[in-house]
Amino acid sequence: MNGRRRPRLIAVRSLTLIFVAVCAAAVLSAPTSAGGVAQVSRTKQVTYDQMSAEQARFAASLLTAQPVPPAHVQRVPSLAEYPEGIFETTQAPLRAAQYAIRNTYQVVRRGVILKVYAGSLRTDPTQGVLVLLTLSPTVPLPEQRGLVFQTPEKLGSLHIDRVDGDVILISTDRGHSWTFDVRHRRFGTQ
């Protein structure tokens, strides 16, 4: 039983106990006939029936509710709401001890989110790197992998300057420029 259903089950049981207690109190306080059978007024019977129907609706709504994914599973946003462009951010879903990210480019292509992170190796700031990460809405995030591309020469940390179709124009903090062809996944000179 998952963590979300247990509180619901406890709530349903609690409501059932409250309902039974109210009914028992009503029966005990109701006037009795000569044979000892409780007489319940029509108004009270209607109230009991309404409470019973409400409890049944509540229990049914809990049982038909959509399951909520566990908190550790991240939701990939709808492709229509996903922002595209170059973003000046150092945040990335990569190991901070391994990479120093300067900025990122993200775009939706053919139903897949493509993210390109630019920066350098944390252990060697002169070695520029690009990390390509593709996110598919049909594949769970922990199973998605990225590809790491190191610059041909150690000329510093990379920065994404501009994107022209499938070609990303990048520069280093030392003033050197390259292109990176996303489709063919290789560096070129500008």
C-alpha cells in the first residue's frame, strides 16, 4: 500500500466510526415502543440516509482518485509549456563536483527536450565541455542519460553565445570560438 492511500483509508475508517457512533447514540436516545424496538422519526431517518450517502460518495471518491506519484519522481513539464532559448544559469542536473556550468540552451525538437550545458571540468577549468541531455516525456528521469563532449583544445570554460539551427556558437573565457553541430555531435571552427 503506497503512502497516499494509507491516510485515505484511515480517513474512511474514521468517518465510518463516527457515523456508527452517531447512529448508536441516536438509537439509544430514541424513544422505544413497548417491545423495546427503537422508533426513529422520519426526519432522523432522512438525516441518517443523507449521512450514509455522503459517506459512500466520499469513500468512492477516494478509491477512484488518480494515484499521486512519489515525491522523489520529478515531473517533466508539458512540451507546450517548456521554455526555449539560452539561459544564463549555473544550475544543472549534473554532478557539481565534476562540472562548472556557465549557461544552458534548451529547445523542444521532435517531441524531445534537448538541453545543452556549457562550461568546464571542475578538476581542470581549462578543459571546456558541453553536456547534451535529452529528456523524453515517456522515459523516467533517473533513466535518462547525457553525453559529454570535451573541446579539442584546453582553452577555457565554454559559453553558449548563439544558436543557428542545429549549430551552437560557443566561446571560451579566453576569447577562442568554436561551433558545435548538435545533429552530427562534433566541434568545428568558426
